[in-house]
Amino acid sequence: MAEKIKIVTVDDSPNVLEVVVSILEAEGYAVTTCSDIDQAFPLIKSVQPSLLLLDAMMPSKEGNDGFSLCNRIKEDPETSHIPVVFLSGIAAGSGKSEEELKATSGAQDFIQKPFDPKDFVERIKKQLKEV
């Protein structure tokens, strides 16, 4: 049996984590979740996922947000190869499009919450080059 493709999802919303896990596990992926952005980087280094789904805005005791975590991932030789997809509602209030946010964040894609499950799966598969 082939090893499942690993995806890490970092989001502070239990509802979002539940929906994402349900959708991705139904597609056959192994999903690890993290609801604390301050604990996410060590988890990502440990799991070495094929893809990271990341909320942009999360509470942090250390002043972190999804953008700073994305930068840290891209700067570390052990994690720089991991594609990052933002899964966030930030675009709605920012006046910027998903494309603009993707271009300035260093992420491979930016999916606006709430999202369409079918489109979500297609975009994840595209990042994993399974389409």
C-alpha cells in the first residue's frame, strides 16, 4: 500500500479544521492539524508534509501570523520546498484579490474562506500536481 500524501493544516478555527480534515481525508490524504501558530513550525519540520494549508490571521503570544510563518518556512532549507496555500478570510477585508495576496505572501496559492469544497480539492490537487 502506498504511503498517503501528508498535509498539515494550521488554523485556529475548530470548524475549519473539521471541514478541511473531512474533505481531505475523503480524498485519501493524511492530515495533521495545528491550532496554535506558535507551535506550527516545529510540527511542520517534524511531519515534513507535501503541502501546508495555513490561515493568515491567528492569535499568537509571540506576535506570529500566517505571513511570518510562511516566510520562516520559505527561509529554512529543511522546509523551503513545502508548498504553502493560504486558506483565509483576510482577502475579504483587505481590498486585495487572492492573486495579489498570493503574489506578496510567498505562498503558492491563496484560497478565500468560505470556500467551495470541489474548487478547494481541485486547487489542492493542482499544488500536489495530481491533476
